[in-house]
Amino acid sequence: MISITPSALSYIKQRDQALHLALPPMIYGEFNVQEPPDVKLGLPAKMAAYDLQHIEGITVYLPVDFPAIPLTINVTSFFGFKKLVVEGWQLV
């Protein structure tokens, strides 16, 4: 289940685009590590690898193999540059 904070919702609506979550490659070792997904505006390049969802009025594309865990999409700012991020992700 994914939720979107009010500040992230406002940021996404200002851009008037869908968004998608891209999973980085799994890092295999003694402990398998999956870094948090990147949140990107726009449509994914390989649409067949994504499922379409509508979350709080926003079109969101999630990878077909995306885990069903509670996550929150938020917006952060660094020197005035805003970026969408996923909160609640467990690396291992």
C-alpha cells in the first residue's frame, strides 16, 4: 500500500504528470540488499513491466514485482531542488 503526503501530492499535481517507481537492481551477498525505488515523473520506458494504479488521484506505475508493503511518497528539498522519495523502505 502506498500513500502520498500532501506536500508530495501538491508537487506532483503542479507537474501534471503520472509517476512511476523504478526498482534498482538487487545487491546479492551475505545479505541481499534492495535499495529504495526511485520516484520519477512521467511514464516508464517499458510499460509492460508495470502495473497501473491510481493513488489519491495520481496515476502511478508500479513494477509488476513491487512488494506489497506500506510506503509513503514524500518530497524533499536540497538547496531549493525538490525530489520525490520513498519513505518506509527496508534495505534487507
